[in-house]
Amino acid sequence: MTLPPSPDWRSAFPSLGQRVNGHPLVYLDTAATALRPTPVIDALVRFYRGDNANPSAGLHTLARRAHAEMEGARAIVARFIGARDPLEVSFTRGTTEGLNLVATAWGDANVREGDEIVIGMAEHASNMLPWRYLARRTGARVVTFGVADDGLPLLDDLTRKVTARTRVVAFSHVSNVLGMINPAREMCAIARGPGRIVVIDGAQSVPHLADDVGDLGCDFLAFSSHKMLGPMGVGALWGRRELLESMAPYQAGSNMAHDVDLTTEVLSEGGLKYSAGTPNAAGAIGLAAAIVFLEAIGRPAIATHEQAVTRHMLQRLGGLPGVRLLGAPDASRRIPVFAFVAEGRTPTDLVRALDAEGIAIRAGDLASLPLLQRYGVRAAARASCYLYTTTDDVDRFADALTRAMRA
């Protein structure tokens, strides 16, 4: 793969070449979805133009090629997150489906009335609602642990909340609102115990950090393709092989079983058991292409670039009167995601004002209302960056925000 010279990776992202409302686009909404580089777009087009076949149990050449590409993608995903066995990886529709899969396939069989499910108060709705609905189905109780003023979890509170009744502990590695990096390895050590599972929402961490499932110590890790340069509508769930083998299928249909006759079937191995129906082969191949793109640049180079952008953003936001950053202004403890509120302006006002200047940010409760309420607000604006964000983008954003505050 040929890459543009560092740090001009942005030339690989065709979306950045457009003008929005008469201005060059500044895209600061990566925490919602990332942009796609040309190699990912090319991989999707190449599949549909060439190996456009159902990869499931096909014997003709195109089907065999599609199957090989999809299983190659599974191996690339496994390597990227430090999984030893590709069959521990299930392709899903994204983080949300991965978390629901665990809550249903493991939770319904193992959680009973009187049990407890421990989650953080800072969780995205997709890591709250699956567990809430599991509790309603089973008679279990959801227990939450709090966060400190800096946005990091209160580990003493987590320790108190994990008891002999705990069956599930679920938390995000990185907050989608604050960008704060939670001490996931330490949290897993606190949470682990017999008869319970530890589930990590990796939607924001896998794109930015070197998440290694062997090092983290979790039982399940769910993440999405579209937040890490890949296509929408696909993601991955990693689970320990012994747990995957012990769980019932999440959905039933072709491909999750074989030798299906009128009364019996043989379940597929590992993560394949959770792939009922025709798979999103193009999506999986696109996700693999995104990983190859990220690996070609290298995590260290991306981390160095993101740290520079983060420091500059913190400096600019810190110099704006009336703007309050949520979470700690410490570049070493966060990814480049910044939630803030502005005195005298609603988050919606800010989105509209910046959009008029071609700058894309997000606003609302950011699917994490309890966390925002912890900071005394019900909505916030959020600017989120990635490897294609430059310090010039940050300056354009901060200057436009200053004008919006004065309007």
C-alpha cells in the first residue's frame, strides 16, 4: 500500500476535498463515525466488481475467493486486537450488536433473579440498554459505579459494587463523551471472578489505542468498523473461545450450523456460531482494509500525531472565556475527543454556527445522559479528531467557536 508522506495522510481521504457551505470541510465528528480512506473504498469496489459472491459453502471460484477474503479479514481483525485464535472473532453489525449478543447468548443462560450487573455511569446507551433489558428479563439488578470530576472511574466504588452476586461487569475503555482513557486492565483485575464475565465496549478505544485482549484481561471486547475508517454496518466481537463454545447461538439460520436435517444440526465452531445468514463479506473486507491502512502508518506515528492535536486543542479550548471542557485537560490521559459547554450558547447553536463555516461537530446528550448530568448539564457539544485532523483544523474550529460565542 502506498501512503502519502507523514503527516499528510489526509490526502488519502477524498471526503476532505469538498467544500461545505462555501468553506473547506473541517471534520470533527469522528467519534460518531470516521471518514474512509481511498484504500477502504477501493477494497469495497474491488469486491463488488470482482469476487461478488456469497462466501458461504460455495464451491465455484468466485465463492471460494470471497470465502478466503472474508476469513483473511477475520485473521487480520484477530491480529489487530491481539487475539490468538481467529475463531474467537465474530463479525457483527457493530458494537451495539456485539454487546446485545453477549447480553442475550451468555446473559440469558447465566443471569438469574437476584444477580447483579455492574456498569459505569459513563456508559454509552449501547452499553447500558442491553444490560438493562437483560435485568428485566431475568429479575437481576443493574448497579452502577461512579466517575470522578476528571471523568475517570472511581475504582474504590467499582470494588465495592462487585460482589458475590455480580454476574456481569461492563464498561467502556474510552468514554465517547470525554475521551478519557479508563484504566481497563486494572478494572478487569477488580472485576474478574468465578461465574462472572467482564465485557469491554471498545468502540472508541480500538481505533486509537493498542487494545490487546490478552493484556486487558477481559472476556469479551466489542467494537465497530465505522469508527476506525472502515464501512458502516459491520463490527467485531471477540470472546474467549471456551465462553463462545458454551453459549447458545444468538440467532438461528444458515451458516451458524451445518448438517441440518429435520431434527438435528451441528453448530459451527467458535465465533462462526454467531453468523447466521449471509454475511456482510464486503463489510468485513473493508474493515480489514482499514486495519491494513492503520498498520501501514503505524500506531506510534498515529499516537504522536494525535497527541499533538490533543495538546493544541486543549490549549485553544482552555483559552476561550466561557467555554468549559468536560473531563481532565490532560493530553496523556485522553484520546482527541472533547466535550464542552459554552456560556450563553446551546450546543445546538454551536453546531449550526460552526456548520455555516464548514466545520462538523456534534451536540446533544451524546447517548450518555447520566454522565452529562454528573457535570450538571443535559447536553454538550463535542469535537472529535483522528489521524486526518491537523492543528490548522483545530485553529479554524477555535476561531469559529470564538465568533459563535460573540454573535
